[in-house]
Amino acid sequence: MKRSSKLSIALHVLGHMAVKPDEPFTSEQMASFAATNPVVIRRTLGQLREAGLVTSGRGKSGGWKLARAPESISIADVYRGLDERLYVGNKGGDENPAHCAIEIGLAGAIQGGLERAEVAFQSAIEGTSLADLAAALQR
Amino acid sequence: MKRSSKLSIALHVLGHMAVKPDEPFTSEQMASFAATNPVVIRRTLGQLREAGLVTSGRGKSGGWKLARAPESISIADVYRGLDERLYVGNKGGDENPAHCAIEIGLAGAIQGGLERAEVAFQSAIEGTSLADLAAALQR
DNA sequence: TTTCATGTAACTATCATTGTTACAAATAGG
DNA sequence: CCTATTTGTAACAATGATAGTTACATGAAA
């Protein structure tokens, strides 16, 4: 995982939301959960809203809620919703024309390995849900 | 793979070295192979020397050579020699005391997934050797 | 209509990586 | 011994990605 902390932030606040799935949380509340800034929360959860995992409302009694039951949202769903990848695509993916034959074979071998790693990662985190995270809090 | 390009650079120049395993290459030659700077090459191959994959000599007729036969050096060896990881450890690995129970369970789940991904990645690239890369050049 | 919260743009701050310059140290060869 | 060459490494600048911050328009509820 690159050095992004979006996934950690998102899962942390979603874990809190999962404890009280019907109560709206403001970005300010959640920012203090994750020790960050409200705008960072809105940006991050905004992506998850597009992915259909949360809903948001404006104005008084607005805020954020889970779109589905916590049991039905896996860590992997969140990971995919944030469009995270284990690796960042080679920045010259299309630009670098690969002058050298070595680069071709190389790219293929590495790429294949990364794809397998991605699959292994996602299936490993598929088994944990937001409800599992929330359960840790209630003990 | 984070956004480091060390691995690509290293494998590219090692591929060239594998074509003529007994001939020393200077960092300047290799810098032009990989379109980078001689110092970057020395830094990168320096790590691989510590890992026992290459040797270096100073002064006239100095330069770099593979320490073993190209067939016996896999892409995975190089990856490990560079101490690369699919993920960078959470920068607060020891610092952040993890205030919240959610963070604990979370870290465990993610960490487990990353370890599996790492294993999958390495075993996928274990099968390609420097000789395989060099072979691409000779056709 | 007032209050509160999101949505978003714009900018700054940090940090990791890469590139560059400079130079000491070592080695081969005359 | 002297010189040319090459590594080894420090120090610093350039670049780019990510996160944090400020500011404000927009929308909704009471």
C-alpha cells in the first residue's frame, strides 16, 4: 500500500459509524476520531458516497451515515471504493515507449506479480466487515 | 509497489549486465541504459552489492559485475536485495500508540492482507531470472 | 431567515524520491 | 611514483504526491 492513509482514516471513522448505524455523524466529529481535518473526512467519505457505501446530508441534522448494514460492508469494499491499489501504476505507463526490449519483459513479469498480489490482498481483507471493527469498541 | 523506481532501474541494468557477465560496466554506461544518473546507479547497485548480487571495483578497469551466473539470480532476489516492500510500514508504527480499539483490529486485518500479498508477489516473480531478461535483448 | 453542515476550490506544508554537484579514496597501468 | 579513471558518499536542489488548512458558496432544517 503506498503511503496513503486514506484507507486507515476511512476505516477508522466507518468503524465508529458502525456502532450507531442510524445516527448521523458530522465531519467534525469524525475528524476528531481520526485526528485529522474535517475537510479530509469530507473528501474521503465523498469518494465512498460515490461508491454507494455512505450517504450524506446537508444543513441542520445533516451529516454522514452508512448506506447499508455494517455487516454487509467489508474492508475490501472500502478499499475498492477509495480506488486504492497496492501499487501506483508506472508513472510513464503510456508515455515511456520502452526503448529497450528488457523493459518489455520486465514490465510483464512485474505486472503479473502485482496483479496476483492485489488479488491476494483483497481476498484476505474481504472477510472483515465494519461490524467486526465496531465490535472491538464495545468490549 | 510504492512509487519507487529503484527496482525497474536495477533490473534494467542488471539485464544488460547479464548479456556479458564477465565484462565490467561503469556506472556511467549503465546510467545511459536506464536514462538516469551515475550516482543513482551507484546507490542502487551498492545495495545489491551488500546483498551479494553484484561486485564492484574502483579505479581503472573498475566497474560492476554480477556476482553469480545470471540464471541463478531471480527478479525476486533483486527485489529483496533492494529491501523493497509492496507497502511502506505505517509511518507511526511505534509512535502512534493506537488510542482506539478500532485501530488495533484494523491494523491486524490490513497487515495480514499485506503479508499475503507480499508472499504472492514474491513467488510470482521468483520464476524470472536475469538470464530471461537478457534473452529478450538477443532477439 | 437563521443556523448548521456539506461540497469544493485554492493554497500551503510535509515528506519521500530522484537528480545533481562535488570531492575523497582507491586502483590499474605506464 | 604519477596519472587517469572509477567507485563511495555527502550535501543539497528539484520534483511530485499526499495531507492539512482556509475560505466560502450551496443546501436543508427548524
